[in-house]
Amino acid sequence: MSAVLFIEQVLNGLQLGVMLFLMAAGLTLIFGVMGLINLAHGSLYMVGAFAAAAVAGATGSFLLALMASLAAAAAAGAVVEVLVIRRLYARDHLDQVLATFALILIFSEGTRWIFGSFPLFLDIPAVLSGPVTLPGGIAYPKYRLAIILAGLAVAGGLYLLITRTRIGIQIRAGEADREMIAALGVDISKLYTLVFALGAALAGFAGALVGAIQSVQVGMGEPVLILAFVVIVIGGIGSIKGAFVGALLVGMTDTLGRFLLPGLFGLMMDPSAATTVGSALASMLIYVLMALVLLVRPTGLYGTA
């Protein structure tokens, strides 16, 4: 195994990690502030991807496609919060799970009705196509590097929003004691709608970014949603810092596990069998990581009781 190949896989793990952070940040904000289990978060990821693909196909502009993904996902999130989610805050988690699962079916069939059953394709912009040479002679795709930089920029902006702005203070206060900030005159309904729209926009942005390196299709958000739940359990529910650290851990663990384990088992058994066994174990690694973290810190790395 060459050092160059290993570093490329580390960068792939970082790219997966920042994409998962965009999903998990919105999910952990929604759960932390509202106490809501939102299974439909992956559908908002899908909405962003389809909006980006449609706008890019109509205009040829990738920048407009990204803006459309943010707007479409935020608008869909705000509408869903006002019409459906607002009625679930006082209900138990089982009702929330059932209602948001129904939203998955509605979004999936609605998307299939509008765009059809065939996948769409979002082209990588010309300026980001091809590889870039990094220090050490490492050739890495420009677009994947752009995803890493965009994810880190969003993480920094979200940190500043939460810690340095008035709305961020309200979000943190709402997470700690929603009744108190309502008594102090904060419109809790508007705050909830804003938080839900923000989380939806982050998910839609992630869907648009990933849509250029894989096909855009119905149901594409559910596998990512499972990983995002693993991320917030590892990082701690309600913690943006935890979501960031957990996303990087999951991204690195999944990518390096799939890269290293087949080769490791190839030294001990038949290469064809080693690939199957190694790949199967690699897919389990993130859940092993989650179990180990919960054994040591039941609330996650940065979560609170």
C-alpha cells in the first residue's frame, strides 16, 4: 500500500465526513431545539438534489443549482414544519416517527410524480472537473476537494451563527429551556420554523453537492439519514461540535475500513473470500464505533444528560 493511495483515502473519508456533517447538523439542531425525531430529513436531502439537477439542466449554471437546492429544501422544510411538524411537538416520539415516516412516502411519490422514476444527472462544473495536484504529487479530483472546503466553510459559518449572533443565542436558549425564552417574548413558533428551515437547507445543500458525483434518484436520502443518525448519537444529540467530530469519525472509519480490511484479510485467507469478508466487516465498523462510544459516554462525545 503506497502512502499516496492512503492519503487519497483519507481525503475521501474527509469528504464523506463533511457531507455527513451537513446532514447531521440540521438533524441535531432540530432534535436538540424541538425534541423532534425527524425521519423525513433524508427526503429534504433528496429535494435539494432534485432541485439542483432540474435548475442545472434548465440553466446550465451549477451556482444557480446550488442556490436552488438551498431555497427548495428550506421552503419545503418551512412548509412541512408549519403544516405537519408543528402539531407533533406535544406528542410522544412514536407519533413523531409515524408522521415523519409518512412524509417520506409523500415526498418519494411526489418526486416520482414530478420527475419520473428515472434518475437525473448533475454535471460537475467545468472549472471543477479533473484532478488537482496536491503537495507530495497527490492527484485528487477538484470537485471532491471543493466539497471538503465547502463543508468546512459551512461548519465555520454555522459555528459563528450559533455562538456569535442573536438568533444563535435564541436557538441555544430554546435548546436549554424553551418555556423560559417563550416567557421572555421570543416567538417560539417562528424560531422553530427558522431552525427547521435551516436544517432542511443544510440537507438540501448536501444533496446537491453529492448529486454531481452520483445519480439523483428517489430514495437517495434514506441511506445517508441512517449514517447521520449514527453521527449524532456518537457526537451527542443537540451538539453542533459533536456532529462535526462524529461526522469526521464516521467518514474516516467507513472509508478507511473499506480500504484496509479487505487487504488485511487477504493476508490470512483466499483473496476472493477476503474481499467479501472485509467489505462486510467494514460496513459494521461505524456501528461498532457507536457502541464503543456509548459504552464510555452514554450521552455521546459532547452530549449532555
